[in-house]
Amino acid sequence: MTRRLTSSAVLAALALGAALFTAPASAQPLHLKIASPSPAGGFDTVMAQKIADKMKAKLGDQFTYELFDNATIGDEVVHMQQVRTGQIDMTPLGSDAVTLDPVWAVFDMPFIFADRAAVAKALDGPFGQELAASMREKAGLEVLAFGEIGFRQITNSVRPIKTPADFKGMKIRVPGSETRMLTFKTLGATPVNMNFGEVFLALQNKTIDGQENPLNDIVERSLNEVQPYISISNHVYTPVTFVMNARKFAALPDEQKAMLKEAALESAKEIRELGAVKDVELLAKLKAAGKNEIIEIDRASFVAASQPLYEQIGAIAGGTYAADLLKAVK
């Protein structure tokens, strides 16, 4: 028996067929497992949330995610392993990125970024692409964008630090980076490598005398409560290198790859703007509270003491990366 389709049925069938053939690649569901070592207010966690929100706006119900903050499933060292093995899909890398790729040592060259405009010029341009290619090759990670941890400041409980000579006899905690250790040793301190999660108690117990981090992290972790002296040094700018497992990224449809890169870059720019605002706000609050002595360093003396580091750190980074970064910020 032959069935005759009504005109409405024919139109419905044609519409269904057209939908099947014209559905965008982005219609493929995407689920991301994201981990951050910082609390909800940390810039790296805020950037992770921004990326997720932007992807949700782009893909709607086709995008789902899990965000584990505050080292819920491990610290930054664990996250670096997890993202490479595919246990998580995305994570922000801070200073410890250098343990995956020595090229990241260039960020430990002190006093090279004058401001965030210089940061954007370098990291959002060809130099940032050089770094991304290196990380992809050496660690199997796709760099989505460079956000910020921020300009780092020095705190301690011994004396005001205004010149490198003031570091004498001080144990200063630094991240697990050969070049950061080298920097503070060259400047006259005794650098101590310690996981960030252990720093507050070590400062409180005076196991160490001081540490260096951006103001946002200093206040977020309440380090200012056990560190009476805060030196505004801006000695190093630490980016957030927001990475994704390269195999997972490569398997995505091209449209979703573009969406992720766009969402990450937009988020990075917003985080840098937030960082600039927060620096001003936090410094004003610290001064108003009157519990900490705020010291402006003698920048010229620190720059002079840092001169040997540029060649030494450049050699550790390898290639022409140090020279390329110095050119990129001019």
C-alpha cells in the first residue's frame, strides 16, 4: 500500500533533514573538568569561572563543566600532572609552569614589565605564540591565554626592605623555580622553596621570615596579618598560563577550539583589568587599616643588583626567548 504524505509532513521532513546537515560543529556537547589551586577569589580561579561562563553563553545546554577550586583535588603540582594525563581538562599554571617548560624562566627576570600594557603587548602577540608552541611541544599542553597572578610584592616580619642590603639574613619563601631561587639569592636573601599552602603557618611560626606574591594573594591568604612589612616592589610579573590537555583540545571541532581561545583571551584581558583595579584598592585598604608598614623600594638599587640575572636566566630558558621577551616589551 502506498502512503501519501501531506504537505505539512513533507515540509517537516525537509526541515529535519536540513537541520541535520546544517547543524554547526558547536552542537557537539562539551564537558570540561577544571581545577584551580586558589580560593574562589584568586585571580586564576576567577579566570577559570569567566571562561566557563563565556562558554556557557556560547553553547548553552551543550556545555557543562566542573570547577574544583581551593586545591580540592590537589595542589598546583598535582594539577600539572592531572592535566597532562587527562584526569582534568584545564587548569591555570602559575610560577610552577617553569617545571614543565624551562622557557617560562623568562618571567623570573626581574623588573622587565613596566606595566600591564607591556604585559599585553608581549603575551597577546607573537611572543605569546612562541611560548604556546614551546609548551605544546614540551608538555603536551595547549595554552589558551595568559591571564594574571600579578605584579609581586615582598613581605616580611623582620625589617623594612628598601634596598637589596635589607635582605641580609632573611629566609624568603619562593615558588619551586630555580630562577626565582637564583633571583633572591642574587639580591641577598636566603630563598626557601615551600608549597604555597604551607606559607601562612610558616610565617606565623617564623620558620621563614617573608615571602613574595601579588597583593591579591597576600590579602586573600591573610598573609598581611602575620607580616608587618610590605615592600611595593613589582619585581616580577607572574602570568596565569591557562592550559588545556592538548589531546582533548585537538579532538574538538574547529568552532569549539575558536570559542575556547576567544573566551580565554577575553577572560585574560578582563582579569588584567581587575588586577590593576584591585592593586589600587588593596593598597589603599592596607594603608587605611594602618596595621602594616608600606615601603616603596629603591628601584634603582634593585635593578643594579639584578643585572647579572638577565644573562643567567636567559641561559636557563634557552634559545633566544629572553632576548625576544626584552624586545617584545619595548
